[in-house]
Amino acid sequence: MLGQNAAVGTQEGPGPDSTVVAGPIVIGVSADTMGRGDDDLGQVLLRNYLHTLTEVVPKPDTLVFFNSGVKLAAWESPALDDIQTLAGQGVQILLCGTCLSHFDLKEQAAVGEISNMYAISETLLRAGKVINL
Amino acid sequence: MSATTYRHRLYLVLSASHAIKGESALLRAGIPCALIPAPRAASSQCGVCLQVGFETREEAGDVLQKAGVQVAGTVDIPADSGRAGI
């Protein structure tokens, strides 16, 4: 479901492609797992999700990584290749600097821009659609 | 007529836990691999698979078997196809 700030228009025809978002698509990655229940499974799901993003359309405009989600952008991350591929495809990668510092990963950030809460807030507020993982 | 050359072999596994176990076993054995979504054409489920280089496919298969990883099938990805042949 779209949030209050979502601005959408419709195209003719049924199906998932019938909705056009009138602004950037932003995905918030708030953890290094996807969903709750089993962390091992959650890590696999999130890695698969990021991998799938490299191969589907539409692409998101921005991925915002915060809290333990920033671990995915570190050198040792098994998801790093896919995040780098997304960056190469033109997807903006924002990393929460506070979170990198908290996990002592600021020197390990291997992709994207180290950002702050002002930039992250503006990115989310200007989005046509925000997807929170 | 030229023979098809392959870039990767995908090992389709029965569950995410088998994929995790297989990935660990392959990395321990020094075989580079990637845990990726199973190609749509190869699975109707929300499945995962292990991708290895085609040149390491036999060794990888042995490692997976010894590790007790249940392989549901394999898909060979031609060198001229997309990343995972999806």
C-alpha cells in the first residue's frame, strides 16, 4: 500500500504495470535480513531480493541502507556484488553514516555514499513510492 | 556449427537451508559460488540455487553430495546468456 506522500497515475490496461509512480522509487533496507522469524533464512531472502533487483524492471531510484542494513555494503558482505551492480545500473546507494559508525564499518563501506539523516529524510519525503524492507 | 559453451552451472536445491549448507561447504572447499534466486524457468517456487563456475561443476557436485545437500536439479548457463539465464 502506498503512503500519504505517494503520487501515482494510471495507464490503460490491467496488471502490475498499470500503475506508474510519479516520483522516485526508494527502497529502505533497515536490516541485514528480510522479514522476521529466522535470521538465516532472512539473510538468504534479502540477498536474493537484491540480486533479483539487478535483473528486473522497473529499477528503484535509490536504496537507503540503515541500522544493520549497512552491513550489506561492507567489503565482506555476500550481497556486495549485487549492490555494486545496482550502483552501476544507476541506482543511488545511500548509507547511514551513524549506522556505519555504530557497527564500526565506516572504513569498510565498499559502495554508495555515506549519508546523514537530513539527506535520507529528504530522499524519503521526495519519493513517489517508498518500500520498506 | 559450433558447440555451446557454458559459463555457470546452477544447482537447484530443495530449500534455503540446503542452500546455506551448500554455500558453506563449497566455500570451505575453496570453490567460488553464489547463492542466487532460482531462474523462473527452472522453478515455479520462490526457490534458491547455488551458482558455480562451469569449470568447477564436477568438483562442486561432489562437495554438495558429501555435505548432504539435496540437489533437485541442475541448469547449465550458456556463456552468451544473461547473468543467471532468467
